[in-house]
Amino acid sequence: MNTNLSNGKLLVADPSIIGDFSFTRAVILLADHNNEGSVGFILNKKMAHDLSTFVPEISKRFSVFEGGPVDQDRLYYIHSRSDCIPNSKPISKNLFWGGDFDVIKNMINAGELSSADIKFFFGYSGWSSDQLKEEVKRNTWIVLDDDDDDKKANISSSNDATFWKSKMIRLGGHYAIWANSPSHPHLN
């Protein structure tokens, strides 16, 4: 099993995480990992309201996701358009986070950004310096290389619980059994 943590890795919640609302069946994109800590965004937990509910000056519908339990009143975003969004931070070759939000709003309203280009989150998942390494050692997280060379595909293809399920199937073995298990086995 891969335990190398770096920007662009996926953290897949081990099936044993049950009852943790934020992380049960989560797939997290690790956006920044360094000696001081780690930041990631949950890719597959869509909120009920779209972006225009929170940012009325945006005229298009974009889904918003629960990025994690930290700073849940702040909007974050990952995107594949560093070519036109200034102040973006690289995650991988084709994926970035942050950047000038005024530029983003203008591009969305002009039809120059789609949900295939950008994904929005309230909150993020964060870990202190060695916390994530310890959680990986305890098998809380399964660390995966993104199986898609074009990581921007995760912006639009990871929008629901089937994304976690597909990772369980890909892992195979005893993980594949969990792919079709109920979200709350104790209610079964």
C-alpha cells in the first residue's frame, strides 16, 4: 500500500471510518502537504445548495461541496485554469487551488469556466505536521496515486458517493466487499 504523501495524492477513507460525518466514505484530494501540515478537499460530498445561493452575483449553477470540517464558513476552490486565474497555487501539473475570485466570478458569468474547470468547497480538511502520517499508519486513510494522468478529471467525475465506491472496487480484495455495503451498517 502506498504511504507516500504529497500534493495531488488521493486519500480514500478506510471503510472502518463509520460515524464520522465528515470523513465516512470520503475521497480527499491532498492539495498541500509539507512539514508544517496538510490541506485537502473532500471531493465527493455535495451540498444541497448551489454556488449562486452563497454568491448571488454568480449567474450560473455550480455545485458546492463540503471540503472538510475546518473553516466551513469560507469558500475554497480547485481548478485547471491557472493560465487565466492569477495567484493560483499548484497541486499537480494540471490542477491548482485558490486564485483571484473576482476573475473567477467574471469568467463564470461570461461562460468561460464550467464545472469541468473548477470545483467549489466550503471548508477544508487539515492536519498538523505529523498528524496525517500517523493516521495513514493507523490505516485510517488509503493513499492512492490518482489513476488519471489528467487530474482535472476529478473536478467533475467525483461528485457523489460512487467515487468512493469506485476506489474500493479498484483496490479489490476485502475493500471490494465494502463497495456495496450500506453507508450505516449498524442500521442494517
